Amino acid sequence: MQQLSLLALMEPPPPTPKPYEPPPRRDFMTRAYGEAHVMKIGMNELDPVEIEVRGIPTLILFSFGWQTYTVQPPGASYWSETGFRSFGGPETEPDQIEQLIARHIDSKDGCKGKLTRWWPSYCLHWRQEKRFGDKFDRATTWDQWGAEKQREHWENYDARQRVAVERMAAEGIDPEDVWRSR
């Protein structure tokens, strides 16, 4: 038999959790990734700015530190293969940021003095999968799955690769350039 407490009955019910509401944001038109691009930024965040670092234009977004986005088309030189790089500093002055990026380019922990070419993520994924497909023998990879599952996997692989190559062609990207830049 359970004993009831009169005091427990008088306690208010536990508070209901407040539903999450994202902080208010605003749209800001940029040239991120080489095309007109609307970014959502916090109401209290600084407007993004474009600067040049060693002749390479870049977009700086201020949020939890600052981030750089390429404004050049795919295949252009950048300090990140993805066209994006996050830096965690409190700097907000463009000349300070330019100096920090230049140091990153030259640093042995950064780019080691060499820029790379940036590609959209689907191109990088295509290249990574191509490397895998070229490295492993189709006849024996994943033998443990059985012939049917193995065939299904490679058919899906071929379809993904074909879609990526078609998209690159539609966007004017040469797959050989993507492959050579690894």
C-alpha cells in the first residue's frame, strides 16, 4: 500500500519545457562559392565583408569567431579544398584578418605555403569514391555480402559516379581537373 503525502499534492506541477526557438536571423546577399548566395546571419552579427588576401578575394563572415568563404568559381586557388575555412579568433578588422590568413597559408600547420584548388563537396566526394573504386578489385571487394549484394553495391556506386560526372559537365567542371588536384 502506498502512503500519500498531503504536501506532495500541494506542490506545483513540474514546469513544461519551453520549445526551442532559434535566434532571430536576417538574410544577407553574398558571392559565396562564386555565385549570388543568400546567407542567414544573426541579427546582432556584423555584416560579412569581402577582402583580398594575396590577390584572392574572399568573404569573411563573423559568427563564433570568423569564417572565410571563396567567392571564386570552382577550381580556383584557395586555402581550403572546400572553399570554406573557419578561424576562431575575435578579430574583426579586415587588415588583421588578412594577416592571419597569410600566416595560415605560410604556416607548416596550415597550407605550408601552397594554395589548393577548391571544389564543391559533391566533386570531392566523387574523387574520394573514385579513388576507392580504382584501388579495390570489384570481383573480391565485399565477398562476404554475397554476389547479389556486391553487384547491387557496385551498381549504386556506378550510378553515383555517373550523376556526379553529369553534374560536373553541366556546371562546366572538368572531372580530370578535380581528379588531378588530389
